[in-house]
Amino acid sequence: MKKTHTLLIAAAALVLGAVGAGAQEYTAGEVTKIDAAQKKLTIRHEELTSLDMPAMTMVFVVADESMIGEVKVGQKIEFTAERVNGRITVTDIK
């Protein structure tokens, strides 16, 4: 019985670890410009390790137009970004 219990705990740890490994990494940044017409945000950000990019200021498109209304120039944010159809895109903001 003890062996079965230990195996169940080990299996659960593996499953939880696999879920966490696929989690998107958030990066700190500051919104410096908003272009609502083009659905773009300019963000001064820390290193984007998932995209192998150093800290810099750059223009991103947003995955969802509603993100534009959620931020203001000068606002500190945490965001995720990934390549979508060849464009570096903000996929989530918190």
C-alpha cells in the first residue's frame, strides 16, 4: 500500500511539473506609446528570454485589440510575447 501511495505522489508531481514547464513567461515592461489604429504598443521591456531578445524598447502588435484599451502610456505591465505569423505579438497583459 505504501508503495502505491508513493507511486501516485510521484506521478502527480510529474504531471504538475509538465504543466508548469509549458507555462508562458511574463516579462516586465513599461508602455511608452499606444497606436490604437495600427493595434500596436511600444514597450520598454526587460529581456525576453523566450524569444532570445535583450532588454530594449520595441513595437509589438497585440493579439487582441481589447488590450489597447487596458493600458496607458507610462503604465508598468507584465506581458507575454511570442511570434505569431512572423510578427512578435503581445499575447497577454497583467
